[in-house]
Amino acid sequence: MSGSVLGLFASPKGGVPKFPVNDLQVSNNGCIGDRQNDLKHHGGPRRAVCLMALDVMESLQRDGHPIEGGSTGENLLIEGIAWTDFEVGTVLRTEEVVLRITGDAPPCKTIRDSFTNGTFKSLAHTILAKKTRWYAEVLQEGTLHLGEAIQIDAIS
């Protein structure tokens, strides 16, 4: 299964929204130039990158939510890989970077502005399995580039 990097987002001051960037350097501890304000729930080696499939965002938009790239804190927006293909253990590979999904990224009230009537739990894995954002650890550090190919390499 292969797709492309549709969006890359970072917030040097932390919080949301995260802002579009053309390239995003990722290390084992997270995305360079991106800061998390709540280190208890975000960031660190097991939550180094937050990613979302475009079809999840489009589904929420069709439901009337004003969600857009970076507005819910994702660093990486992927086009062409179905949201149903992501799960814990999925390994994603670009030319330089290798990521492994470690868990879902539970929504919190800080992203409520991306949802009609503040219904941020519309993005919860517990509401509809896999229709969420995901956290990933970095297995191979490098730089993600806007528009580059990304593929599911394996499920471990």
C-alpha cells in the first residue's frame, strides 16, 4: 500500500494549530522545530510523530467539521493510504524515514475548535476504531518532504 505526504506541520511554540512546512526533520525524540506543551500526553520516543490519513479528515469535513491540516496537532497528513490500513505496529517508509505506529492519539479539548460544537471526540479511536490520528516512533531518522511517496512496509 503506497501513498504520498500531502501535508507536514509543526508548531515551534507548541499547541495547535500546527503550521504547514515543506520539510520536517524527524528524530527519535520527535519532530525538529515542533514543540508539545503537554509532555505527559504528547511527544517523546513512542509519540515522536503524529499522523493522520487524509480520508479521515475528509470524512470529518463532510460531516461539517472545520478541521484542516495541522488543526488537530498532526505532523504528517498522508494521502492514498486508507485509514483502515493503519494499526499499531504498521511500519511506514519514505526514502529517508521509517516510522512505526505505536498507538492512537486520543483527542483532547485543545483541538475542539476543529469540530462543530466542540465535538472533538469525533476523532476518537474508541468511537470508531482506526478513524483517528496515530502516534509513531521513529525507527530511522531523516527528513520528510512534502509530496514524497510513503508506503506501508510491514506490520510488526
